[in-house]
Amino acid sequence: MRLSSACRSACCCCGLGRRARHRLAGGADFVRRHLAFALAPAACLLAVESGGLVAFAVLLLGALLGLLSLEAYLVYCRNEPPESRYFVDHPSRYGLPSQTVFLDSGRGARLHCYFIKQPGDSTRLPTLLFLHGNAGNIGHRLPNAALLFHQCRVNLFLLEYRGYGISTGAPSGTGLYADAAAALQHLSRRSDIDPQRVLLFGRSLGGAVAIELAARPETAALLSGLVLENTFTSLPEAASVLFRLPLLSSLPGLVMTNRFNSRAKMPSIRVPTLFISGLRDTLIPPAMSACLHSLCGSGVRRLETFESGEHNTTWQCAGYFQRLAGFLHFASEMAPQREDWHAGQHSEDEEDQSAGAAAAAASATSAAGGASAGTTADDIPTITVL
């Protein structure tokens, strides 16, 4: 059967282009997707002929099936754009000294990663585990990584989730958590960095993955800090923003299997946490970052907003890297007090020590060519970088 041009366009928009169809042509996923698309016209036909309550029920069932069939594709956009699915750009194109790392993460997942290390004694600098959003691959993040490397003077570990880029396996919520935990364990065993100066950076969906690790005691013990940029309170709540009608806005909470409920996990977080929010983000409401900030259980937390920041461009705003660098070096210098954060106890003596650590961070960064302002946990320094 030949499809009309309109139908072919709809298939491509739903991620079922030629290459994607070949990738999905097998197993339960193929059956589930195509069954839903096959039932949608039938649901419409029954609705027209039956009328009333039956019509509404049939249409609602069709909507639910459609959401279920598209959920995995919409959440994990590893085929966006399709031609870049199997191509991952290399750090050498940006002049970054890198090492390619492959990690085993269970259930047949072999993860492709880049480790980008500062020259000289990299053990005295923070190391950032970078968890990207739901689309593309780590190659698309290299322009951002280059600025992080030069502007913030940090080591970088770019993790590619299972099923993304050339990493094997299929993405899922538990799978992404396992991937990030495997990368964190790898960093804790490296001898060319300080394992007490490792921080998580999560953007959008990556923020939900980072929150999960920071909320687990066994993985939080390996962290000195957490950075969350334009992330959501939960995936159903983020999806409901796209549905304007009150009845439709409740559907994601009813049918979505990928929940990433960060709202419930935030009170368990004890590591220093920086929230970055672009106020022009039309995909994830900035109010969600403010909500997570208010729920965060850490005694050292800060919310930075950028007036012109959009969902994918906040890192291009003026002052972004100065504020981020100040937090990264501040948190890494506080690493020896990490056990106190996890216990959730901050005595006056510990606060004095925090102030001393911040002053040490400012002094160290100033010696490297920057300047600092602020020396307490509540006044995290902003560093001027070149």
C-alpha cells in the first residue's frame, strides 16, 4: 500500500523515517507502535458512527494508545536528527585533549564516552560528569564542552547514554541511572583526577538523572557538588505543560511510564547544588527550577537565573561561565566536609570552615588568573575568567 505524501510526512515527524523504521522493525516495540497507529483510524471511525459516551471513550482510548506508542520516542530522541544517529563528533576538532573511554553498564550496554583532561596537575581541579539532554549525542555538546574546559578550568567526562550515538543498548529510566552510576564509579577509580572533586552536571533530562544519583546515599558519597540546568520537577508535569486543556493536561500523569520524579527526590539531596534557569525557556517552565531549589535538602544551594536564556541556549548568556566556575571551584574546595553535608548537620564551626574553604577557592582561582567575590556558603563566589 502506498502512503500519501501527507502520511509519509507524518511518519517522518513521528520519528518513523526510513532508517528509524528499519531500526524498529522487530520485537514488541515494533508491534506496540504500529498497533497504535493502526487503531487510531479505527477509533475515529467508531467515534463517528457510535456517538455520545462511546465516541468519547473510543477517542480517549485512541489518545492513550497514541501517547503510549510515542512516549519512548519523544522522551529519548536519539534519532534526532536521523542522519546524526551514528556519527559522533570528536573533541580534537575543537582542540581538546581527550581520551575515548568505553564502559560496560549492564544488560549489553557498552557506553561511549570522552574524558577531557586539563594539562598539568589535573588532580587539583574539579572534574565534571556531563549528563546531556534527551536529544542528539555527546558530539553535539562539544562546543559547550570546549567553553567549559577553557572558561571554567575543569576536567570533563562526557557520558553517552545507552542507545545514543554509538553506545549500545536501548534507553530507559533505570538504564540511564545505571549509565551515570557506572561513569561515576569509573571517575572514583581514576588516578589522574581527585575523586573528591567530582561534580555532576545535568541539563534537562540529564538533570533528572543527576538528581537520582545525588539522592542515593551510595552515589552521593562520591560527589562534591551538583549543577542542574533547565530541568523539570517530573516528566509527566513537564509534558502536561504542552496540553492546554484541563482534561488533556492530566493524561501524561495517567499514562506515562517514564516519570523521572525529581520533585520527590530533592529533599534527600545534601551536596552543594547550583540551579541554573533560563527565564525564556518555553519547554521547561522556569518555575520548575525554582520549585526544585525550594525543595532541595542541601544547606548549600543557589539559584542563578538568566533573563535571555532559552532551553538550549542558556549557556550562551553573558556571565554564565563566571557564575558556574565560581560554584564549581567553591564546591570542590569544600569536598573534605562532604560527610557533614550528607548528615545534614552544619554547626557554627562548620560554617566557619565553609567560609575558609570558599576563601581558599577564591585565592586558588585568583592565582590561576581569575578574581573572586564572596567567601561564604550563602555567597558563592563569582569568578572572573579569561
